[in-house]
Amino acid sequence: MNDIDLSPEFYVEFSRGAGSDSGSIYHVTRHKDGARFSAQVARFFITPRIPAEGVFPHKRLDCFVIDKGRVPEPERLAGILFETLKKHGAIDEPAWLQWYVAEERGGKPHGNVLDFE
């Protein structure tokens, strides 16, 4: 699985890894001339089934919204994401769905990271 449409406004880039699946959610803006602009609005991670004391074995889907302006209802986007991933066989029940609103606080390069040439 690579790209999955969540709705006319959102799509997912999804990658499956060895024991850990993750992806990014993008908001799509379509212009009158046919051009489209995509902006990353969230990231998500699926934790595999890990039996823990006091709960039944289950998967966990964590959705981190990073653009509250384009995603005013993080819980709605997380729910749509869960149902879509479930439909595509990437997650099943029982599962715990958790959503967050994350704020970037800064960053800096370590080593030769940027190439403006």
C-alpha cells in the first residue's frame, strides 16, 4: 500500500515495516486550473499487538495532527483514518485509537543536511 484516499480532501502515504506500520496524512487543495497542492497535516503509527497486564491483546493507532488549521477536528480525522485502514486490512479490532495535536517547537541540522544548490 502506498497512497490511500481518505476523502476528497485527505489522502494517506502509508508504509508497512517489520512490525511497525506508519504514514502521513495530507490535505489536498485543488485549484481552478487543475493544479493541486498537498500539505502534510498529520502522522500516524500502528503499534503491533502486545499483550499487556490488565488489558486484552490489541493494536494501537496513534494519530498526531500537526496542522490544526486544516484539521479542526482531529478526532474525526483519526476515526476516518481508522476505518479506512481497517477496510484495507492494515488494522483490525480490537484496537485503541488515540489522537493528539502536536506542535513543532523547532529543529536544527546535524551534519550536512540542506542542499540549496
